[in-house]
Amino acid sequence: MESCRNVLLEFVYREANAQIQSLGSGIRSKYNIDEVIAYALNRLPPMFASTDIDLQIKRQECIAIQANITKVTRQALLAVRRDPLRLPEPLDAIEVANAPYALLDVQDRLGWTNLMWCDLPKALEDNLENAIAKYNSGNLSPRVGKYGSFGQRQLNSQMYLSKAQSKQKCSVAPESKQKEYDVYMMESHHLVHSLERLVIRMAQNRAQSFPPSDLRFIRLEDVLARTLNRLPPLYATSAKGLAHLRHYAQMNIGSEVAIIVHESMLEARNASYQKIDSLMFSKIRHERAQALAKVSNLLFDQQVTWQNLSESVSKALELAKSGKVCWVRSSNKK
């Protein structure tokens, strides 16, 4: 969820990446950074935040335990070295799908790096114009994305965060905004908290017992953050691991989760009576909504969402490569 995040993720990622990079080149390839991150997060206290204010508070708490983060990450490197004879089954696409990854997926299709939501409409239109121009010139050469789609999530994620020079088009933004996007995009890592969907489902069911006048003060993001901060972190990076952790939770802490969800809803409601703080990444979420509205208009008023963004972009590009104008062209390009 965009506006509910374990703030530890950014700290553990940086620490894991630094420790892996300090190893010899022949050893680095033996590690999957997502497995390292999941191992470490499962052994550190949860630091979930849902608002900008909570984000700053949790960051200070993370800084205070940096020594422990370094220690646990070092232990993770010893525990999760990749076994070439054991290839874990990847997580299902539905488990890892979210708005940050949708942006990562489409940035590769459009040949950009560090693509931001605000640049999406222009990036798409430029690609469509280039495709139709190649068709008209008789030199059409469809290209398959180097990293494919959902199957290579980690490579896309590392490419996004890399500061290396590239010939691809690149979003340019103030340093503060770029840093915010770097953190925002970390949600695209190939790991899942096994309790998140369970908590969301329980909260949605519990909401039916609250009066409508109260529900407007209860945000799902706030409930999720409060609940997960009171439960053990259970991150998985494979389908088998996720199934195991969900079964464990169902058998051992299912009733406890239900109680905590209800209590968190009451706490979120009472806190919102006093003041409703801005959700995390509210500016980026607003930017995303505006960008998707523009893309919808560009593609003849299609209803484009982050969930169907990849499909919509792929379909439009294929039509343009076959010589069909499937978008509303700018007046200077007609």
C-alpha cells in the first residue's frame, strides 16, 4: 500500500546494498537482495507509518537502532546465500502488484530511467509518435523490453535506484523530490508482508459494524500501520514461504490479529477526531492521479488505472507500431 510502509525498508535496503557491494564481484551474485532484506526485517521491530509525520518519527527511531540494523543485515548475509540447486518459486504477480511497480514496469517499456508519474503522459506520447514514425518510414523494428515484465522485478528496481549514466531519457527533478521518489519506489521490491492482506480484509469486514459517521474518520492505511506495528514481521520472497507464513498466522495468531485490528480501528478513529494528518506520499499520489487522468484522455478517454497501466501502454504501443493512431495527437504533431 502506497501510504503505509515499514520505514525500516529504506534503512535495511541501503545497509544490505552497501554490505553486498563491499564483497568481491564473484560473491555478490550469490545474493538476492530481497531475501537479505526480508530476513533482516523479520528480525527487527516493525516501524510502520501511514502519515508524513509518522514517517519522520519512525525515521528517527530507525536512526537510533542503526547499529542493530547493521548487525542483523550482516547476519542475513550469512544466512541467505543463494543455492544454485534451489530455485524458489517466485511470488504470484497479484501478490507483488502495486502502484510503484506499475510505474517501474512501464518505465522500461517506454525506455526511461527514474520515470516519475508527472512525466508519464509525455513519455507515452513520445513513444507512440516514434513508433508511428518508424512504421511510416518502413523501418519498424519491434523491441522486446530488456527486462521483460513482472518476472524481473528486482532488476527493474535496482535500475531505478541506480545513478549510473544512461542513454535513456531520464526524469529530472529537484534532489528532494528525487529522494522522495527513491523511497517511494522501494515498495517495488519482490517481498511481501504475509499479514498485510489479512489485516486489510479483517478491517474491511469490521468496518461493517461501525456507524457511517465514524467510518469517515477511519483510514485503512492508519489501521494497517497501527496493526502491523503490534504484530511480528512476517516477510516472504517466494510463493512457498508466503504460504507457510500465512498458514502459521492463521493457526497461531489469527484471533490475536482480529482483536488488534478492532483496537487499531478504534485508535485510528479517536486520533482522527483530534486531527487528520496527511498520508505518506500524498504529493506523489496526487501526481499519479493527475498523470493517469492525462493518459486516459490521451488514449481516447480510456479508464487507465495503475492496475491496468502496463496492459494499456503495451496495447497502445503495439497499435502504433502497426501504423494505427490510437491516441489524441498534439496539434503540432498531427
